[in-house]
Amino acid sequence: MDKHKNIDTQIPDETVFKAYQIFPKNNPYLILGDNLNHIIGDMNLQILATSFDSNIATTLRLSLITAFQYNEILPDSHASDAVRRRIDWKYALFLPLTHPGISKQNLSQFRQKLISSSTALEEYSFFLSKMAEFEFFSPLTGQLPDAKTFLSIICQINRVFILRKAMKTALGLIVSLEPDWLVGQLSPHWFERYRSGYPEFNQPPNAINISSTGEKIGDDIYSLLVSVKQLNSLKINSSLEIKKLNYLFQQQFYFMDEIIYWRLPDCIYCICSDSLEKGG
């Protein structure tokens, strides 16, 4: 434990009191918080901290939040919000109730740094296995993959979320400007697929089913962009919503033999950063 002597993982009294008012003792996040020192006891967190160039406490929290994302199938924006508002997460992260949260940019940057270091990936795999010993991960997530695949799946969840949100926003604009025209262009599945803006997976997410979801959204985006161009509406075609949708399509997809394919996960195609998500 000497190598972690500078980490204060004591959960603030106010967080403990509130958490046990709301949640049962078998809540997985409370169990995790109570056993955090056991989980990190044999780890070298300095390896993860060095890869991200941050202090060990911040690195530990980012490591935990990343695992939480995978467990609940959350994009960065939702995970960032969960740190701010969810008491069970604050408990596991040894944070006070008033903590403002962690930015979504920090989460994407953490993954990018981690995935570029084989040593850090090995240490993170060990970290995930220690969490699994306390049965943290939901059975619905299936067998725990290696750390690189684990991080890649979170990246793809973010990509699907951003694409779907952009499509929903573009459809909302067109509904407000050309509702009658849009009725004639809607594919039957669009309402169901984009009504929430949040991807719903009918099975535990993996590289195959997430890629399939991404390519279905790519087909929808392309169909909408072609139809909008034929509409020849300057107000719609020059809108930020359509420009962003076109930008995301060009960045995330490619054609081969007239079939649309989603680009493989890679940091170069990451749309988790703020500037890229906004469309350049």
C-alpha cells in the first residue's frame, strides 16, 4: 500500500450518509467504494497517471468512470453528467456531494492516452479484473474483453451517440421548416430509431453489433443528405445542423462498391473531442 500512500480514498461523511439513505448496501457502486483500497492495493497506478500526465487520484477516478461507462453503455457526455449528479457514483469515486464533475473531454483524452501505451493497457486490464472480482460488471455486458477492446467499445458507443444525436437534430430542423416534405421522405424506421437520440442496444455492445448500428445510421444520414440536396432549400442546406451532419458523414464513413462502411475505430477518427463533435 505504500505506493498509494498519497491517495486519500476516504469517502466524505456527507456522501456516505446520503448514499446509505438512498441505496441498499448491495448497490454495486457502494460495494466498489467500500473495497477500493483492496482493488488498487496491488496496482501501479503511476503507470496510468504517467500515460495521462495527471495526478494519481484523478487518474484513478478516470479509470473508474471509464469502467462505469462500459458497464452502463454511456457516452462521455452522459458519464460526465452522472459524476455530477449521481450519489452512488460519487460514493465509488470518493467525492463530496458538491463536486462539479469531470469534463467529457477528459474522458476521451484519457482513453486516447491509455490506448497508445501497451504498459498502461496491461495495467488497466489488471484493474478491470480486480473490479470484476467484486462482481461489479453487469452480466448483461457479457465476458469482459481485453483493455484495448474495452476502450474501443466505449469509443464506438460515443461515435454512435454523436451520429444519432446529429441525425435527430437535423430531422428536428426539417420538421420545423418543411414538415410536409419530410413526411414523404421518412423511412418507416426513422421515428423509432431517432425519437430518443440515444442508441439502444438489444444485446451487450461489442465491436460487431455497434459497427452494424453505426452503418445503419450512416445509410440513414446519406439518404437524408441526398434528399435535402434535391429539395434545393437554401435555408436547410446552409443550416449548421445539415453542415454538421455532412461533416460527420464525410469523416466517419466511406464508400466501397456503392456500399457505405463505417470507418474502423481509431483515434484519428475520434469524434469525442469538442471541436470535432461541433463539426470542425
